[in-house]
Amino acid sequence: MLLRVTYARQPYPLSWDEQARLFQQLPAHVARMALFKVNTGCRDQEVCGLRWEVAVPELDTSVFLIPGSKVKNGDERMVVLDRVPRDVVETVCGQHPEFVFVYRKRSIGTTNNTA
């Protein structure tokens, strides 16, 4: 009997150059989602199911409220955007009335696909 032992590679942060090269290989709609993910820490299902934000006039900004059904621990989560993810969101504004990230006017199930 043969036993096959596999070892997972240790995670490491991508350099800025590696990140740029990776994103250049992705289709535009997936690259936008990936850029949003690395700048917010949001998980795949949080980003794929992201609905348009809620305005917070007191802070002069908007936030995204992610329902507990889309969050790993089940608790509703608030995501406040800095410049980079805010710029990403502005590029997709108006593409769909409900979902932030879409492809061919439909919500995206996962970014981990054949794209």
C-alpha cells in the first residue's frame, strides 16, 4: 500500500508586483472583486452577495452591512471603505440596482472559478 503525503505550502503575503501581475491576469470583473477583497478583508461570499451600501451622514461616508447569513461567524458585519475599495465600488455603480458586483447583469456566485 502506497501512502501519499502532501504538505501544504506556508502562506505568505504577495509583493506589490506579484499582486499587480495576478490582477492583470484576471478578467476585469473578477479583478475588481479581488482588489476589493484584499483591501477590506471580506471573504468570497461576502463580496459576491454584497448589496448597495447604507449612507451614514454623520460620518460623511457610506458603509456596507453584510447580513449574518453571508458572514462566517453568523454575525452581521459592517464594512467601512477606505479609498481603494471606495474607488472600486464607484467603477461598478449603476450596473445593477441590488448587487454591487455583477457579470452580465447577474450576481456572481464565487470569484473562485475558471475565469
